[in-house]
Amino acid sequence: MGNFVHIPNYVTKAEEIAILKQQPELIAEFKVATALTYLESSKYIDTARKLQEVSFESSAALSHMISQEDIAVYTGLCALAEYSRESLKELLDDSNFRSFLELVPQIHTMLSSFFASNYAECLAGLEIYKNDLQIDIHMYDHIGNLYEKIRNKALKEYFMPYESVDLQKMASAFQTTIPLLEKEISKLIIGRELNARIDAFNQRLVKKVVPLRSQTFQKSLAAGDDFEKNSRATLLRVNLIMNNMMVKPTKFDSRMQGMQGGMGMGMGMGMGMGMGMGMGMGMGMGIPGMQMGMTGKRV
């Protein structure tokens, strides 16, 4: 039906019911429903994390929602797009998720290839699996975005350890041509996802290195500018105060202050009157006793 908006509210209310917490199948169903909501909203890292929490034993009863193979596919693709290398290692070492991966060995191969920096094999596996995903009821609308994220992530991680890379070798690693590779890299550079420049003459991708001395000098200049602005503002305020050039309150402000002062005085007088009445009542009650004591002394 596509009504994913209200699912998180329903899941939150259901999780508060104590009886439901004792049913593992329902807990797994709640997690899958939440994960599908995240997937619909293109929150891929949340999708992967939530599906990773689903127990393999409990997921067998969720065939009306999602298959165990789909859990492996969705988690694997979202993890490839968003997980760091450390998180990928934890996913591959997760004994519960390995049970899902055994059902879809292609996803296990993709994850292992990406973690081992064998990006060509990983991307080739994705292309082979692409046709099946395009007819998936939940994933078909996210294939293009996920594949682009995975490929861009692979390009950035391939270049990360180097100061410069030969574009010919990089194109061979990603099974593409140099002109197409330059277009992909240009998009990453323009989007500030990759700190590099393309040396078209030598056909190399060179990392932009900012000298530490220059970087420190720029930070010092920025700090000096901030100090100057703050000092000018402080001096301006001091001169205004010394020359009595302060903004006077308007009539409206004066009336508001008068009303607030009147309310404060009224409250204070009311409290004072109350205290006075209490003291008067106490004194009135104490007078007869005092008169009796004085009468007794006279007698």
C-alpha cells in the first residue's frame, strides 16, 4: 500500500506492551517493518543496522513480509553503500548475519571483495545481480541510488592510500575508460567528496595536499580577524556608554515596565496584608490569655 509514514508510531506503541516483548517472532516483525520504513525514506545505514538486528531463527516466520534471502540482500547492499570498513568487518564477523549470507552467497562475495579492496569483482557482481533487484517490490526504486553510492565509495577508497594514481590503471580496475572515469571523478571533486585534481596531460589523479605551515597560517589569520571584530564591537559599546548614546526605552516599554512593577507591588502588598492579618489574628487570640494571667496576678 505504501503507507510507511505511520509504521514507526505503531511499532513504538506495540513495543511498549509487555506481553509482545516475550514473542521473538513479533519483535523480529517490528524490526523488519521499521527497516522497510527506513528503506522507503532512503535511510540506508539505518535500514542495514535494523535488519542486522533481526534473528535468523525468528525471521523464518516472516515470509508474509520478507524472505530471509531478501534480508541478506537488503542488508548487504545498504551496508556496501553506507558502512565504514570497520562496520563491514563487524558485519562479516556477525554469526547471526552469516546465516543469512549462506542463503545468498553472491552477497557474501560482494561484501568480501569490497572489504578486500577488490572493487572490480564487487562491482561486476552488482551488475549481474541488478536485473533481479529491478523487479524487487521494495528495492527497485533504490537500485540506481545505491549503485551510485557504492561505486563512488569504491572510487574514493581506491584513491585514499595514494598521493597520485595512474588513470589508466584505475580505469582498468573499475572496468571503464579514461574519459568516463574522468567524468565520475569530476563529479566527486565538484561535490567536494574527493580532495584531488585531474592531471589530464600526464593522465594521473593527484591528491591536493595543503601544507601544514600554510594551513596554520590561515587559521591564525582567521583567529586574528575574529579578535579584531570582537574588539571593535567592544570599543564601540564602551564609547556609546561613555557618551550617553544609549537607546532609551519607548513609551510602550515604559508602560510594560510600569505594569510589571505594579503587579509586583500588588503581589507584595497582598502578601504583606496577609501576613499582617495573620499576625493580628494571632495577637487577638493571645490577648485574652494575657488578660487572664494579669487578672490572676491582681487577685
